[in-house]
Amino acid sequence: MGIEERIKGYNKRFNKKERKNFEENGVSLDQALNYSPEFSPTAIVLFSREGIKPHIANVFSKRTKPRHIVQIAKMERTKSKLLKRFGRGGIVELFKTGVKLKYAHKYDSRFKARDIVELVKLGCSPNRANLYYHQFSGLEIVELVKLGCSPNRANLYY
């Protein structure tokens, strides 16, 4: 489909006010046309603002409210990040020990699931654990906490 045909489609599908709203919100002509015709211009602006690509939004039925589509997409992104960070085994380990994923995610990325489980058992919060310099690995920080060595003291050695 050529650019002229795309512009005609854009002009037929959206009125002048809607096109202006797209422009004000940084939604391009091509992007708006790639969303299913089932979605209102308001929903398209919402999806664009929230980073929900047309190929993701278009999977949902017209009965699904746009705000629910955004919530589901955000949950999927979070799950994907957590899975990438901890792996399935790590998530199972956190679950078995009762450590909530949201809480575990507050620890720096250098901490593996088993490190976080140990730190939680030792009563070391994410804020405290994250104070140790990044030169220390998660395992080293677990050992420092066991020895009662504070972040300030440990950081003197780096």
C-alpha cells in the first residue's frame, strides 16, 4: 500500500480532531492505522503512551477494555524481566521460601535468588544490601552480613 492510499485510509478512519490529537500525542499516521479498527482513537493514544505495540494490542478481543490491555501487557513485561533475571529455578526458590517477587526485585541485579533468600533470612533489607559497593558479589555480601560487617566498613576495603 502506497503512502497516498495510507493517507486516504487515515482520513477515512479518523476525523480531523482525532488526527490532531494523534499529532499532539506523538502517534504517527502509520502507527495509528496499524491498530485494529475496533480501538478508539483514545485507546490508540493510550497504547502508544504506554508502549503497547499494535501487534500486541490487536491480539485482544474488542470486549477487553484498553486499560485492561495495558495492565496485562505491563504484567507480562514484569514477568518477563523477573524470569530473565531469576530464571524458573530462582523464582521457584523464592516462592518456596516465601520471598515475594516484588520484594526480591528491589535487590540489585548482582543478587541471585539464593543470595536474596539468604539475605532475607539474615534480616538484611534490599536497601542495606544495595549499599555494599558493586565490586562485591551477592555471595560475598551474604558472607559479610553473616560476619556482621556493615556496608560502610566493607566499602573501606575498596
